[in-house]
Amino acid sequence: MAATYAALVSLTHTIDRILNPPPHHHFNFDRDQINCLRQKVDFLIDFLEKNQSSTGGDHKEIEDLETRIRVVAEGAEYIIEDNVMNHILAGSEVDRSVETSTLSEGVQTSIQEFDSIEEELVRIEKDHVQHKNSITTEASSSSSSSRPLLPIGENIMVGFDGHVNEIMGALSTDESNRQIIPIVGMGGIGKTTLATHVYNKPFIVQHFHVRAWFTVSQEYTEKEILLGLLHQIDNTNQNDAHEMNAGKLGDKLYKTLFGRKYLIVMDDMWDIKAWDMLKMFLPDNNNGSRILVTTRLLRLAMDIGSCSPYQLNLLDEEQSWDLLSQKIYAEKCCPVELEVIGRSIAKNCRGLPLSLAGFLQSRKQKIGRFIRQCGHKSLEENGNEHLEDLIDRNLVLVDWRSISREVSYLKITQRLNINGGKWKGMKLTPDTSPVPIRSLLSFSPEDSNDYTAHQFGLLRVLDGVDRYPKHKILQLINLRYVSCMGPMTAMSSSISRLWSLQTLIVDGELNLPSEIWQMPQLRHVEATRIHLADPPPDDVKNIILLQNLQTLSTVIDLKCTEAVIKRILNIKKFGIICPTFGSIFLRNLGHLHKLEELYLQCTPCGGDVVFPNSLKRLILRGCKIPWEDMSVVGSLPNLEALTLWTNAVVGQKWISKEGEFTRLKFLYIYECELEIWEADNTHFPCLEILSLGYLNLKKIPTAFAEILPLQAINFDCNSNNDLLLSANGISEQRENLGYNALHVQNFTCGVLRIWVKRGINLVVGNDGHIGDPYVVITSSKQSVKTRVVTKDINPEWDEKLGIRVANHSHSISLTVHDRTKFKFDDKLGEANLDIRPFVEAVKLNPNGLPNGSISARVLPSISNCLNEESSVFWENGTVKQDMCQRLKNVESGEIELQLEWINKFKPRRARNTTQAVD
């Protein structure tokens, strides 16, 4: 059912987009016909939601019908998107008229198919009702209603009390022998609530001499059950009871209950073993004693019950709304303006009382405010909730969380790779695929040359594009997600034709025309550097707001005028570089009340910048804010992570102030003027990680030893021994105070740029085959590749690759592969890169040395795979090393490289880091 439901929901989204297209897209179609299609889809969605837990008729018949619904829904969506694409690309009005006619015919066919399905569903539902009624009649049930219970508050039941009356009758019948009465239903449906109401009824309290309740659950021991029951029945000599074994406890329970009329409730039973071990200690006094059992398992209930199990059904929509509204407003009426959304929330709780109760218990705000928030959640917020749900179910594993607990990296249990398994060597085209291809993911640079993505007109996701002609992307009208490696410097105005585009990520420079301001469906735009044209002049009647835009990073010279800011008011992540106009317009950043993450690099801005209070993560660079003016940052009430890059702040002394940085968890100061830092333990009360790099600071405030949450002090490229001694002293002081241990780490962090120049005399196959070589470089979880050079034993790649390096303990391996078409790529040799001498030279921070100055010489050895002596040298403000690596495990082959260190970097989007777990 999940796939069918997803197909229907996806179709509704596509219908909504064609009914409400972006500006400058005008589609000629019959709106009444499209609305009719939407109504048919809504009916099927409602039917699936109402009948998800109880389907009548033949199981195979239902499955076939669900498959039919999914196929029709997918077909209708294909028809709409294909015609929209052809309509946008059409060269004349005649062509557009043809597409309109084709769309109308296709939609009408889909409507007719859905009509036929609707008739079949109505028939099945009717048969199911008749079958259910016949069973009820045969059973001659005494219940006046089968409506489920509505638990309100602690002691009130809403709706019919049929189940309560039935169970109370079963507990008090004239049958004198011991009876086991089971209540069965899915988790959260109200079994325990029902049992509690019955258990506490005054009539039941008076009817039995003894009552006891024990919650069994899935983990229990015989002794725990016996002690729990005895504690409620006979509270004397409890200390002696704890010393008894299970056998003696059972005998004591039997003697205590013998001759007395008792009621025992065994709540949440999961297997029959609990009953088997207990039943011998519950005497049949032939006086009307009863055992009430609640369980989710129908088979268990039937096996142990003395009568047919009492089965609880899901609440219907009206009952769910009754429960929700009465819980919230008690005897008052729900405001009319909230009822529609409130009913929607009740409906989404799927008829489970526990879901409704959980919804209420987890919310502390006024319900009106919460409903509005719930009803307007973004796709990203919903996605994060679903992701956390998958994590809770252990379907995906968290590999890394940020300081704000956001998931950064995941591991999944399986990975479908387009280049492996049964897809190996298969060309994915519309002719060979049973349905149109929706996603195309490329995991290596050369893949882009193999797949002609422009043939996939209905493609939605295009990830990993490298050397594929970027202009052809604009022909993929239905794209929603595009990720490109390498620059896109000539993006034309035709980008506005991508009517569904939501995400555009470019690992390089990106030039965007002014038409980007006319694409309100955009959600995320990311690139290393974005050159963005100014928006068109304001037109009060036709101004377009990018209300869905969540991310825009990193933009060069964007003037943050009021005209720009009011178009992106909902942005959450913003990166801006303003080297030419300084702090002009930066006060307008304060109007971005939903902004959570900001990267700001600008010329001195002094006190001209205003930050919004919503900020959680802030990265500053080059702003030259005086330390005495840091209150503009410290006063931000929600700030959790602060990074101060090169010259972000200036001055020799920082005197922290109380009442500032009250929620800051992460502080990183790198290459800023700072020699004296005065602070108290109350100034950074939530600080967990402090990272410092390239500072003249001699001492960390000793009061930091008393910051309870502090976990680590990290040093990047640090050669300041005094600072390291200061951190170690703080660590010792914390140990003396009895606080948690403090991790002090001194490592080098940056990007290692590896210039893969060429290969020399690579091996030839036994059959004389000259390979198609490429180089793969891996470190920890990172993997980068060069392009493929065809049929060459002396290939010239001339390609620069980047690996992030946190310390030099992680080995870096180089492997040369020969690309093959119909099997796994052959290995042409491998080598290990020993970067320790290189990193040690980086730590020396050799600023001011003349070009060509050699800081280290590295001789060949077995461990480093060098073919000849290599020198680490200083050139144009950075550390470099030329090397020629000898390949291992092959007869011949060398790789010529150059290493270059980049320590002033802005974190980029990770590539090729997907990891699978078997």
C-alpha cells in the first residue's frame, strides 16, 4: 500500500503545480478536467487512509487493485509532465495546441481508469460490510455498538460504553469457575485505558475481595510477576518475600488467594510463557474469580481466553476529532478558524488514541499556535522528522552529528549503485526501462560521458554531473534536483524553464541570470561562489517573492537592499561575500527573522552589521569587528556555534561579558588578533568545544576549567607551546575538581590539494592490452577520482583533487585502475602517500619566507613509495611538495604528483562519501 499511496500523493503535487505554475509559465489546459482528476485522486487517498488496517475481500484481489491504482497514478503523472515539457519547449502556438490536445486525451483516459477503480473499491467495501455484519449476527453479540472507546481525562469515557459494559458483565457472570477474559488490539488503541476504567469501577471494586495489576511487557521474570502481585495483595513481610525464590513466592501467592474472589489484570502480554508460569499459582476457587489480559496478539488471546477476545477497532475521524477537541478545550468549543486544521491533525493520528494523547502531551504551547506551526511545516522540517524516525527504527545509522545535533553523515544498510550488480553495463534509456527514469546519480567523473541524460525527459534528480554539457541540463524541464561538479559560468535565462527546480548545487562557480528571481519554487541554491544578477525593478503588482527559498550560499557582491531582503524573508542558510562595497546594506540582515546559519565575509564592517536573533550558527571572516564590540554577536540569544576566521575580529584584548553567549556550544577562533583573553566560567556556560588556530594568545582563561559542559579544546596548526600547556593545565584542574575529563588535541586541519600530473610507464595487460587508466585517492571516508585517459600507458591527467585532512594519522592511498566495460575495473598498481613530513612543515607556518625555500627533504623508503628524493618547499604563500610515487604490486609504473596545503578554507559539500554497511 505504501507505494500506491506515495504515487497518489506525488500526483497531487504535480497537479497542484500545473494548476498554480510559476510566473511566466502559462499552460493551456482544461482546468475543470484537471480538478476532476484531483478529486478522483483525493477520493482514493481518503479510501486508502480509512481502510489501511481493515481490507475486505480476497487478499490477492486487493493487492491487484492497489497495483492498478499505482500504475494509473504514475501514468497520469507521466502524461502531465511530458506534455508540460513539450509545451515549454514548443516552438510555436500550433505545437502548443497539439500538446494541449494530447494532455486532455491522456487526462481523460486517467479519469476513466480511476472511475473504474472507484466502482471496484465500492463493490469490495460493500462486500466487506455485508461479511462483517453476517459475522456479527452469527455471534449474537450483546453489544449495542462496536464503536471504540474514547478515553478523555482520567475517568471519563466519550461515546458508547459497549465494551465497558460487556467486560463488566463477563467479570460478574454467574459462572463460578475461573475465567480468563482477553482484550486484543493494536498498540496505542486503548486496551490499557479500557482495562483501567473497568478495574476502577466501584461495582468491580466491591464485587471482588482482592484486585491486583501487573504490566508484563516483553521483558519479565517469573519472580518479578509474583512479587508484583503479592505486593498488592499481601503487603506484610515484604522483606522476607524478596529473599524467597520463585517457587516459594508462587506457593505464598496461591495460599493468599485460596478461597477468595480475586481479579488479576495481566497488562501488555506478549507471549504465552508468562501465563504458563503463573496459572499454577492462581487457584480456581469456584467462586467467580477472573483474570483480565490485554495483548496485541490475537492468536495469544484466543489460546488463553475462556471466551472470544474483545477486539478494539480504530477510532473514526469524528471520534478522533471529539477526543482531540475535548482534550484541548474541555467544555469549551473549538474556535472555528482552527477546526479545519485540527480535524486534519486528528485524521493524521490514524484513529489511535495513543497517538492523539502523545500529540497532546508533547506540546507545551497553546494549541492554536501549535496547529498553525504544524500546518505550515516546510518540506525540510517534515523530512528531518521522518529521518529521525528512520534513525529511531535503526533503518539508517548516524555516522556524525553536528554540534547542534543535526545529522551530517549517514550509513545505510544497502546501496543501489547504478554501476554495479545487475545494472552493470546496462544503458538506461526510455526504450530499455519499464517506466521513465526519474533519478540519475553518477558516482565517478567518467560516468557523465556514458549516460545521455538529455534523453530522459521526465528526469527529476540529476546528481554528480561532471563534464556533461551544462547547457543540455536546461532541456530537462522536469528537474527538481541538480548537483554539478565543476563550474557553471554561463547559465542562460532559460533556467526559468525548469518549472519544478527546487535544488541547485554546484561545486564551483555559478553565474545566475536575473530570471532566477522569477522562480518561487526554488528551495536551495549552493555553490562555491555565486554571481547573482540584481532582481528586476519592483513592480508592486507583479513582485515575486522566493517564499520557499531556504538556502542561498555563497553569493558574491549581493547588495542586501530592502528590495532583495523582502524577496528572501524565509531564508534559513545564507552565505555572502562582499569585498567591494563593505558593510553597506548589512543592517538589513536583521530583517531575516528565520535565518539560522550565516557565512559573512566582508571588508571592515565595524558596527554597521545587524544580525537577526534567530541565528544559531555564524561564520565571520575579514569583518574586523573590534573585540570590544563583540556584544553585537554575544547578545544573540540562540547562537550555538561561532567561527571567527581570518581577521574576523581585531584587537589585542578580549574581555568577555556576563550574560552573553548564553547558548554557545562551539567556538572556533582562527588567525585573529588576540593576545589576552579575560573570561569567567559564567561567560560561556554551555560551551562544549573550543578550537583555536594560528593565534598569538598565550593563555586560555583558567576559569574555563569550571565550565561543566566543556568536552574538548582543539588546536589547529598550533606551534604555540604556551597555549598547549595552558589547555593541559585546565584539564588537570578539572580532574582535581572531579569534573568530566577534557580532551586536548593538537592537529592540523585543512585541505590537501593533490595535483595528479601524469603516469609513467604503466603496466600493459598480458594480451598486450593498453588500458584506460584513472587514479583514485582515498583517505578515511573520502574518495576522489581523476578522469579516464583512454589507451595510454603514459597518461597525462593534469587534474587537481582535494582531500580534507584533520590530522596526519589517516593514511592516504593512491590506486590506478584500468576502466573496463563488462567487469570490475582492473588494478594497475597502488601506493601509500606519507604526508607526515609535509604536515610537520605546515605546522611551522613559514610565512615570510622567499619562494623556493626548502623546509624539508624526504628520502625514498619502503614505507613512502617515493621513487626519488622529494622536497617540501614554500611557494606563493603555501606549502608544496613535488613527488614521484612508485606503484606497488606491479612490474612498472610511476605517478607524478604535487601536494599543496590550503589551510584557509570554507567547508564545502562532501562528494563521494556514501558508505554502506552489510
